[in-house]
Amino acid sequence: MRLHHVVAAQDFNRGMLEELFDRARDMEGVVARGGSKLLDGMIMASLFYEESTRTRFSFESAMLRLGGSVISTENARQFSSVSKGETLEDTIRILNGYTDVIVMRHYESGAARRAADISRVPIINAGDGTGQHPTQAFLDLYTIQKELGRIDGIQIAVVGDLANGRTVRSLCYLLAKYRDVRIYLVAPEVVRMREDIKEYLARNDVRFVEESDLRSIAPIVDVLYQTRIQKERFGDRTEDYRAARGVYVVDRDLISRMKPDSIIMHPLPRVDEIDVEVDADPRAAYFRQAQNGVYIRMALLAACLARDLPAPGAADGNGSGIDASLISQLR
Ligand code: CP
């Protein structure tokens, strides 16, 4: 698999996802061995117009662990020349001369596609407004595969701000690639899942249902995927925000109803929608999920940039899936 732009989750088919997960597993081995020089000499620009902790740091960590370098701006909306009126397109054209890949988070849905349409170097969508967050969805599925040993046949509740949540939108696109998945959409009335995703699921024969009683489905789901009510997306609709916040909270009482082999996920950050008392439960997978972001993003960067990428798990004896000549400089 060679990748160019990574813009939308639905651009990936099941075979590509499986290869990506195989490579992410290889990358776990690379990290355990101290990193590699696979992307030595390559430069990644992180161009973030919105706040981030996990996505930005895990991409930067991934690039550094593969021997590449990173350039970035602290806050592209304030400190790049967009504040002087420069367009996104001009910014991308300029960065094409400075970098080998651009990881971009933007506040407008569709911005990643606009950037990809004019960029020679790969654009990786790190979240575009209320549009998509495909690399989060890749690491979410990788986590489910790792934790449960399967994705086919799972029952999953996606909970919270489904109208504005770009992570759940991308996740739904990917879940549609798997067999016999059942999705429960659990959201306060003012932030129900938008029609485009429901139509996509219906078109792809994915069983889904909108459910308001989280307690009633807690005992049957394999994955409870909680999300934050995103205050920043409500603008002056403060009444709607108040109506949505606190409706669904994952606490000790709720998880006492869940199966012993189920998992609780969250793309993070959380505010108060998962009680901190839940963190100590072995089913709380959200911090392991965030860690998986490094391995998935290493695999994505390698698939975009590595000049000579052998098959995952290649029989070179090093278990990394990366040709021995390329890891000869393992630190
Ligand atoms: N999950 C996620 O996108 O987190 P950040 O906003 O911290 O990057």
C-alpha cells in the first residue's frame, strides 16, 4: 500500500485497513527497539489551525521515531500568515517547497480536501471542523482489533455529540467495511447523528438504531464509545449546549452493567462525560487507545513517505516489517 493524501475514512477499503494495522503492529516493535531511520531526511509540517494534544504530539512523535524531522507553528490561525489574509491554498503551495508531508487540522469542514486538491506533497487530515478525523478512526479500529481480537460482529454504542463529532463520523464510515456490525447511536436530542451518515450506513446495509436509553444497552455492547459534548461547536446556542451536557455520563454504576470482556473508549479529551473513577477499571481502554495513535501514525507516515516499503512483517528476521537495510541504523 502506497498512500498519497489521507483525507476521508471512506477512501480506505478493508484490505488497506488490514495492511495499515499490520504495519502499526510492526511499528510497536520499532518503538520497542528505540526507533528507526526509515524517514531520515524527510520533513513533516504540522499545520494546526485548531487546538490539539493527542493528534499533533502523536504525529510529531511518530515522525521523530522514524528518524524524520518536524516543522510547525504554535497556532496556525494566529501565528501563520493566514492572520494577514493569506489563503489556505497559498499556504499549502508555499509549504510544498519546504516539506515532504503536511499534517493539517482546520476549523472548516472540507478544508483538507481543498488542500489536497492543490498539494503535490501528501496532505493528512488531522481533523477538519465537524467533517472528519480519519486517522483517529484508524487508531480506534486498531484498538478494537487489539482489545477484542475482532471487528466483525461487534455491537458498539457511540455516545454523545454525534452531530459535531468528527471522530464518530469517520468511525461509522470505517465500521461499514466490516461484517455484521451493529451500531447504537446514543445522543441528546440537539446533537443527534446527521442524515448523511445514517444514509451511508443504510446504503451499506449496516444495522444501526438510534437509542436514548444507554443503561438498557450497556449490558449488550462490546464497545462503549463515549464522546465529549463540544462546547466550541455551539457558538451562541448556549441553551442547546446546556441541554446536551451531562445527559450521558459513564460512571461506576453504568459500567457495572457492562460485560466483563467489553471495552470503554473515548477519543479524548474528556471533560466530565467519563467519571475518573472508571479509569482504574481494566475495561477503560481510552489511554491505551491514545497510545495506539503513535503506531498508526507511524504506519501512515511510512506508507506516505518511505521510498522502499516491503510487505508488513517481511521475513527479514527483525519483526518490524521494514527491510533490514532500512533499519540498519536502528538506534
Ligand atoms: N482525539 C483528538 O483528536 O485529540 P486532540 O484534539 O487532543 O488532538
